[in-house]
Amino acid sequence: MSALSKLNVGDSGILEALDLPESVQNHLMHMGFVPDALVTVLRRAPAGDPTVYSVDGMEIALRRETASALQMRPIDAATRPTEVPKSIVDKDVPQLIEAAK
């Protein structure tokens, strides 16, 4: 596992845990940052903070401090979430990454 803030632009992972105060955790969970959610790093500000992430079809910017409290696990065929259609992972995410460049 690694922190969301450690992923590079274009990388994706599965959200494992949120290590934040309950109020912040609840706010992020309402925006789609829930365990087993697919999160993709879309782009980073020129100074490196904040970073824009794609989760549940939304683009959300988080500061490095917040993203470092989100624990991620890598995506592979065995851990790919069943609720995310394979066509999205294989087709739409690369297009989003290319558009972000």
C-alpha cells in the first residue's frame, strides 16, 4: 500500500483506507472516496499542489496533506473492482490521461 499523494500523474489505484478526522473523512466519502473506489491521478498543479483526481466519474482536487492520508493499493486483474466496467478502465482512463497532458 502507498499514499495517494505518492502516485504519479496517470497512475490509478484502489482506495483502501482513509486516515483522516471523521468530519473530513465523511466529506470525502460523500464525494466518492470510499473503500474499493478506483482513483486516477489526472493532473498536478505546476507547483505540485493541489492534484486533481478522478473518482466515481468526478474530478476532485486535493491538497498533498489530505491525499497523503488516503491509503491505496495497486490495480491488477484480481483486485479490479467489479462495479467499474472493464471498458472504463481500459478505454476511458487512458483518454482522460491523454487529455490531461
